[in-house]
Amino acid sequence: MCVHIFFFLESTVANNKSALKRAQIAERNRLRNKAYKSAVKTLMKNYLSAVQTYAANPSPESKQEVQTRLAAAYSKIDKAVKRGVLHPNNGARKKSRLASKLKPIEQTA
């Protein structure tokens, strides 16, 4: 990580100490936000794959797996919203889309 920050600081156009520090903080926040967004996407993909498995073969075990992955995705989305990584409406939209994938499957099962 130090190599990346060192390279970033060399390429920045900061002309004074405070501007350099703001550039460092912006880079640190960018990396943190990127990690949160990546984790949210991964958990959403895991949930969607669990929903597909449940749709193909509805069983109590697969339903439990879907519920577990949904809870994990919701939790990560809520944390990202709380920390300002995602806009509240963006988080709500993601959660709504996750729930809407499961609803038609549960109604037919």
C-alpha cells in the first residue's frame, strides 16, 4: 500500500502541505469505498446464485442458505450506507432488488 500512496503523491499536483494531506486522505477514502462496494457486489452475487439454486431445487436447507446470504448482503449494504459509501436511496434500491428476486419464487413454492 505504501508503494501505491507514494506513487499517488508523486503524481498529484498538490503545492502545499495541506493540499498534500487532503490528497492522501482522498486516496485512503477512495480505497476504503472501493473495498465496501466490491464486498457489496460480491455478497449480492452470492445471494443471487443461492436464489437460483433454491429456484431449481426448493428445499429447507437451500431456503435457509438464501436467508443467510440475504441477511449478509443487507448488513453490508446498511454498513456502506451508514459510512457514506452508498447513498441511502442507492442502498434501498439494492435491497429492494434483492428482495424482488426471491418473492416470485417463494409464492410459487
